[in-house]
Amino acid sequence: MTRSERTQPARALLDRIRAELAPYDDNRLVPRIAAGTAPRATLAAIAAEELRITDSDWRSVHTLAARADEPHARAFFSALAPGEQQAHHLLDGLVAAAGPDTGAQQPRPGCQAYPAFMAWLALNGAAAAVIAALYTNLAAFGRYCEAVAAGMREHYGFDDDACAFFDFYTADATEIEEKALAAVQAGLDSGRLDPDEARTYSRLFQSYELMFWNTLADEFAG
């Protein structure tokens, strides 16, 4: 049996979760950036909030790796951690290009709900269910980043350094995908992965992800 065949149940679960969440994907900011109608200050705010998020998520992923007692789950989190650190440093180009965040409320509660939930999962979440939810959310985040990077180049005149953070999340992630599938499959095989729990975590991740973007959509609506 090939690796793809062995992890088919895991892929089927992740595909079902994505399909269940798709109708509720109501991101009100990314289409505006893609069309060039969002104020430039929005991008400065994204940079400021993401600096906090990547720093927090780096610690959360390390905590999840330390807690994981299943080898595939530990491998997934261990592979994810360097990416969080790299993403954090890639924000330097966006900060330099977009300038300071001039928003009145910093940090914004609606933007920081996501890393707060991630930190909660780092202490309380079952590893395989967290991985299912994280992987599902990363796929959505990658789509957003692709649209944002295209809009930044076309409408705001940003160069590759400024777009590097978003480009990072649109790059091929075959290794992460394989590790996610292996960990989710191990959870299914052992009976330690509760699909309903994975759905719950995924729904909350999507809600907090959308809260990030829509908080900024409301603030920069004018």
C-alpha cells in the first residue's frame, strides 16, 4: 500500500471539514486589498498584528511539539516551528514598506483572538485534532495570502521584500501536508482523534481567522 493510500481516510476527513466550512468563509478585507480599494494603512496594521501573532504562535507550536507523545504529531509541530520564526522575520520588509500602524487601538482584540486560541490549544488540545484544524486553516490562509500579495503588487506598488510574508504562505508545502496527513491518520488509527473535536477546532480557527481580517475591514472601512 502506498503512502497516499494509507492516508486516504485522513485526507477524506480534512476534505470534509473544508467543505463544511466553505459556506461560512466571509472575509470582507482580502477582496478589497486584491482590488486595491483598502487604504494603504490597512497593510501597516496587518504587519503590526502579525508580528505579535507569529511570535506567539512560535511559542505555541513549540509547546505542542513538547506535549505530543505520538511521533508523527511531534514531527508535524517540529517542522512547523521554524516556519513561524521565518514568517516573523519576513514581516520586516512589510513593516519597512507600509510604515507604522496608526490605528487607535493596538493590539486589536479581534486580531489577537486567533493566537489566544492557539495558545489555549497548546495547553489543552489533543494533538491530532489540533493538526487537522491547523492544516485546514493554513490552506485558507494561503488563499488569502495569495490574493493579498497580488493586490499589493498590482495596486499598492509593493516589491518582493514587502510581499515576502504573504509569498511564504503561498509556496509549496508538500512536506507539511505529508506530515499533517501522517499525524491525522495516526490519530484515526489509534482512536485518539475525535473527528467532532477536529471539526470544532477547525470552526473556531476559521472564526478567529475571519475575525482578524474583518476587524481590520471595519476599522479601515472609510
